[in-house]
Amino acid sequence: MGELVTAHGVVATPVFLPVGSKGTVKTLTPHELREVGVQMVLANVYHLYLRPGIDAIEWAGGLHKFMAWDGPILTDSGGYQVFSLARLCRVDDSGVTFRSHIDGSEHRFTPETVIELQQRMGADIIMPLDHCPASFATRENIVDAVQRTYRWAQDCRASHKKSGQMLFGIVQGGVYPELRQRAARDIVSLDFDGYAIGGLSLGEPKVAMWSMVAVTVPLLPEGKPRYLMGVGSPEDVVEGVSQGIDMFDSALPTRVARNGALFTLDGRQNITKSSFKDCTLPVDPECDCYTCRTFSAAYLHHLFRCDELLAYRLATIHNLRFMMRLMQRIREAIESGVFDDFKRDFLARYKVTNEEMRIAQKRKWLGLAHNHESDTG
């Protein structure tokens, strides 16, 4: 357990960041985020650059004022979105030229411009431009991405001038241990404020993901935050903490909530199933969120079956509160010296999604995100 001191508050770690790519965590207000216990949110440069534009955010007084969130904000550089969403993406050693997935207009990101955009928005933690290769990329492509990410990291480090704003480095390397280790050593040599592990949870088997985390984490400084990007299922957060990860972000809890999947200590529950039609209990009797304190599972089932908008709000409140309570219990277990027992008991009870189904769903979602506007947040 530790603390991350930012310009907009102290964050207790380990911490989970809900994704608000476009300046909003879908369906919820900043007040509701505070009520469920959210400490920090993530926003995305690619999306905010395209709409409403960085000028509009700067004119409003910065991203915190623009989205009415007074807590810490981490902004992702948009590198992953450029390579996964943009049309006709062309990369070279000095940056990437792409066409907007919204209107086809041409744009260019360089390491320097990405840092400038994030400095103008005023986020507490910012990320450098990185080359995030696809999960099916060849080893040769991943070698190129690792080398390019390191060169871009050097340029970002040199360009970052804003005091009171932290800049993290990103370690790429696909599922190749020697590339992950090389990338970690190179990025750590640049002395960033924290270190992120990127390019995982993109459809590879979990055993491959965790083996890459295991070879990377020992090379990252213990005194600085370690951030596993794009990972946020409850069982993965627990496993990640056991491997030394301090920060997580993912759209998973909010995305599956809008599809009727609610987290409980026994695993995800599909609220649209007929078994909930007459259930007068909360979907999770052990939860203290507004949804579970106020409504029955039968009512949530009814809302989803009728496609009522309130369904998405109530389910999102519940899933985020579940994640915040999970992080609080993890921190308490660490502080009490019983985390190993906590992990054993949690994983023994929590029923995880079938691995083959999980990979198929992930690849399907990534394919949809590649061909349409991202459903992040």
C-alpha cells in the first residue's frame, strides 16, 4: 500500500482508474463517481483532440474544469487509439499521420505535440506517445515498435516542461520476454515519474500476459508507480497487485455493466437472465452501492429487458462501486499483512469468465473498436 501525490490530491494505491476517454465516464456524473469512491479517472488525448479540440478545453480552464472533476486525472497519449481506430495510419520515426475515424480529416501526432496537448489540458499524469503493435503483429514488427517507443520516449522526456505534472514511461514488447526486458531497461534509464506496461490484454491468453508482467515488473523501480494499462477485471486486478502493480485502468467494468453484466464476489451475473425476473433481493446483497441499497434485481432485470436508460446508470454505479470496494479491501489486506490470504479466498470464490469465451469477446470488441468509434468509458 502506498500513496501517489498529485497536484489534485493524494491517491491511495493500489488504485483502479475508470475510463472516461472523452471527458466522461459513460452515464455517470462527477458527483456519482465521488460517491462510489473513485479517486482518479483516465481521459484520452486522441478522442479529446478530435472532439471538442484542445483549444476548447484550454479555453474552459483546463480538463478538470471542463469536465467538472476536481480529482486527479491521467491522460493517455492516444497512441493505442491512433493505431487501432484511425484510418490510413502511417507511422515513421518522427511520429504518426492518421485520418480521423469521425470525418476522415488528416492529422499528425509527434512525441512533442502529444506532450504539448497534454500540458495544455493540465492532467496530473500524462503518457508519452508510444507504438502499440497489434496482438497479431510479427516479432519483427514488435522489435520496430519497441525501438520506436524508446526513441519517442526520449523526445517526450525532453519536451515535458510543466511542473506539478508527472510523466510516465511505457514498456512495450508484445509477448516476447527478451523484448520486454530490453524495453524496460531502456525506458527506466530515462528516469520517468512512473512506469506503465502497455500492449497487453489485447486478446492474448492470460498466461502470456502474466508471464510478461512477471519478467517486466522486477526491472521497474520499487519507489515509483507501476501501471498495468488496460487491465481491469476483478481477478486480474487481484493477480496484478500480487505481482507488484500499483495502478490499473480499463473500460471493462463500465462496458460490461451497460450490457447487463454485474460484478459480485461470486463472479459476473447476467441481470437479463430470467432467474432474476422475480428476485426481490439486490443483485448483490453484500454491496453498499446506491443501486443495491435501493433497487431489487427484478427491477434491474425489468429495466434492461425494456432498454431503459436508467439500467445503464444503475449497473455502472454498481460495477464501479464493486471495483472501489475491491481496491479498498486489497489495500487493507496489504496493510494488515494478509494479502496472500485475501487473494486465495477471493480467487477461490470468484468465478471467472471462460478463457476461450473471454478471448473471443475481447477480439470481437477490439475488432468493433477498430472498425467503429471506440466504446471506451
